[in-house]
Amino acid sequence: SETVERHEFGAEVGRLLDLVVHALYSDREIFLRELVANAADATDRRRFEALTNEALALPSDARVLIAPDKAARTLSISDSGIGMTKEDLAQNLGTIARSGTRAFSQALGEAKAGEGGEDLRPSLIGQFGVGFYSAFMVADRVTVTSRRAGSDEAWTWASDGKGSYTLEPAAREQAGTDIVLHLKEDADEYLESYRLDHVVRKWADNIAVPIAIRDAEGKEEAANRGTALWRKPKSEITDEQYKEFYRTVSHGFDEPWATLHWRAEGALEFTGLLFVPSMKPFMAVEDDRRSKVRLHVRRMFITDEAELLPNWLRFVHGVVDTDDLPLNVSREMLQSTPTLQKIRRAVTTRVINELSSRSKNTEKADEYQKFFENFGSVLKEGIYEDFERRAEIAPLLRFRSSTQEGWTSLPDYVSRMKPEQEAIYYLVADDVEALKNSAQLEGFRARGVEVLLLSDHVDAFWPEQLGKFEDKPLRSVTQGAADLSKFKTEGEQAEAPPVDKLVAALKLALEPDVSDVRVTDRLVDSAVVLAASGMGPDLQMQRLLRRAGR
Ligand code: ADP
Ligand code: MG
């Protein structure tokens, strides 16, 4: 008809769809978790908006309904949530972050190439939050009919997942969304209510919005328990329940590396149930740097945008539930209420304390290093972003070193410093191998002075911000003339041969490209090395600035 608009997906979306459908086949029941989670999120969002706009109030029987239709071979997922306008449909379902797609296909390629690729695939879906697109694993055609709460227009989005989608006006009596999946030949199992029930219990049991499944007789059965797990006493919760809850809040498939469940009492009352993942997600963290820890008030979900943790702890997932805020808390209030500020502080302190005690547990050093390999570069952001917490973050960091095997820490470095040593020395470069062979290290190595080797992309930035650790200044070995003369080398010559004339000649030849030529005790085998001036940025920093065109 004339009212149907056809739109092409961006090339990246087309590719992603193809990947989702063909490569991630093995654990396709995940599509239901993704669609139900979206429906529940939409319901929560509407409830939240209704707090400040009565016209948007949820119907009293608001639920997510999963309805199979054997005759039509369709499966529909309906909600009375916030809904989508025509623009929302095009935006939310027609585009996806390019960077994410690229990272995704790359990771997938690696998973295929390496051993155990098969096992990795399902976990990739969760980590990438492929979300809505996972519907095309089981359907060859998907229609989405939606009416935004507060609007009287409804629209239908439809696609076969092969490169384009259509948008046309539709009718829907009330606000909300219906997703209709036209199931593929081999996806019959999702027409059976017992099968649907099993999937919902496995993946979505903790979702607080009621989920119902319609059976063959048209009866609706509740499918999820929706228990606020965090409100139960620890002694009544099994590991399996914690793990399942972790997977619902993180959309992950891994086990939590750490589970923090505590109740704060006294001046401020709240319950926290937080998790640190054991696997690194491939993209999520770079797109949106804000913490998504969920805020509940008296069990009711309020928002996942309260930034309950600082950006540099954004890898932590979970829930904070408090009785100390009113249920009708508004967005403006969330920004400014001192109660929330205090909760943020307390929650952040709790997480830091946990990381700190684990970082000090020498018996489980391997476990901590695994954590650090996953999230260390995110933690380091805290050093330059969070003045207040800087000193607490520093001992949590781990480094390679010129004299130690494996990883080391700043406290350990300090404990090994030579009596006459005043500074903590470090060297930044793009990779550890380059660092190990750097001529910059020769003089230090000859004198047995330890140098921290930094090769993370954020390493050019934070050491200067930190400035000192335990009153010892951090000093880049490329910066100015580190006075190595006070450290003795083996068989050092009593007096260096005079080279004044050579230095003067070199200076003349190289000016104005270099600002100075100096005799150094930094080198042993190499004849020359480039150094940054004592005042200016470190060499790696200069490289980065040049790359950025500054
Ligand atoms: P994510 O949930 O991680 O944002 P998805 O691909 O699952 O990614 O969904 C994309 C977006 O589409 C959602 O962020 C939301 O804005 C919108 N959306 C999806 N399903 C619904 C729904 N049932 N009701 C309202 N909006 C929805
Ligand atoms: Mg989603």
C-alpha cells in the first residue's frame, strides 16, 4: 500500500543480522530472554515516567504476555510498557552501533579460529547485547507494533532480517508493544508452552514484572517468580540463585568473579547485591561509560541511570534497594538528593574494600590478576578522573616490571626500592616486548634499579595524575636526567672518559631538532637514546599527542 515505507538497514546491521542468525545458532533460546527483558524494561520505564505524569499510568494488570499460536506458527511477546513512536522504531530497531558490530564480528572470528569456538558463541550474544536482533535466530519475519504511551498513533515495523525493514501505520488500542515472530520451520519448539516456561524460568525468573505464558486452551500461567532476591537473608540464597540473578542483571553467561551482598543499617538503610564479572565484555563498556547498577526503592525498580558507582567501576553489575527515598522520586531529584549521594559513597567504598582485600590476598593472587587483566584499564581511569579515590585505587593496580616475573604492585615495588632510591621509575610504550628491550632501561638494569613497564593504552595518562605513591614521586625514565650516579654498577669505571668535544659537535649537528645533548649514565650498550625534557610530557605522551594532531 502507499503508506508502507521501506528502509534499508545500514550495511553493518545487515552483517550483524547475518552473524546472529548463522553463527550463533547454538543457544538460540536466548532470543526469549532478550525480548522479555526489553518488554520488562519498557514496563519499568513507563511506571517510572508515570510517577511524574499520571496520564501514563500503567494498567493494573500490566504484565508481559508470551503467546504462541500453533495455527499461525507465530510467537508473540506483548507488553503495556512505554512503547515506541515511529522514530523510535526506526532508531532503536533499525540501527546499531558500528563499533559494536565490528568488535563483535572480530570476536566471533577469534572464537571460531580458536579451540572451543562452539562453546564461546552463546556467550558472545549476551556480551554484545545483540538484544532485539536475536529474534531472527528463530524467526524469518518479525513485526513490531507499538504505540507510545501518551500518543494515539501506532506503527508497525516489519522485517525479514535481510537488509531492509518497512514502517506503516497500525492500530493498537492501548500503549505498549507487540513483537510477533513468524517462526522458522525448525523452531517449532517455541510453540510449546512448557518449553517457553522452561526458558523463562532459566533466564528471566528474577525479572520483577509479571510474565505470563498463554497455553493451548488460552489460559495464562505465571512464568516467573519475580523474587527480589537481594531482600532475602544470605543464608536462604543458594549459589545457583546468585548466579542466575547475576546473569539476569548482567546479560552475561559467565560466573560472577565476586558477589557482594550486604545490608547497610543505621543512618542510611539500603541493601546492595553487586557482582564483578569473571569475563570481560567485548564492547558494552566503551559505548556508554556510565554505571548501570539498578536503583530500586522498596523493591520497585526506579532507574538504571542513577550512576550509583563511578564510571571507573562500570564493570560492576547489580541492584541497590533503599527505603530512604520516596517512591515518586523524580529524575531531577535523583541528581540532587543528598541521600543518593551518601548511598553512592557507601556503595563505592564497599566495592573498593572488596577489591582491596582481594588484592592483598597473596594466596589467591592468580584470581586477582585475572580480574585485573579484565578490568584493570577501567580502574586506571579512576586515577585521572577521581581525585578523591586516587590513593585508594593506586594499590589495586598491577604492573609488569623490569626485574620481576609476572605482575607486581606499587606497594611491592616500594618495598623493594633501594635505600638511596627516591623515585618510582616507569617506562611507557605500546607493548611489553618493546619495553623489555628498550635502550631506556639499560642504565637502570645495570644498576639493578627496578622500572615498571606500562603498555596499556591509558598508561600514558594516569602516572602524572597520581604524581606520588606513599610519598615517592613517580618518574618516567624518558623524562629528563634520572640521576643514576648514586646507584653503583658492577665494575663501573672510576671516571668517564672526556667526551665534551663530541657532545658539542653532536649538538651543533642536531640543533634545532633536539634541544640538548647530554652525557648520561642511563646507557650501557647503546650509544644514544632519545629523552624528553625534565619539564615537558613523557615520550609516550608526546607520541600520543602527535598522533592526535596536537
Ligand atoms: P538494548 O535492550 O540493549 O538497548 P535491544 O536490541 O534489546 O538493545 O533493544 C533496542 C532498543 O529498542 C531498546 O533500547 C529499546 O529502546 C527499544 N525496545 C526494544 N523492545 C522494546 C519494547 N518492547 N518496548 C519499548 N521499547 C523497546
Ligand atoms: Mg535489550
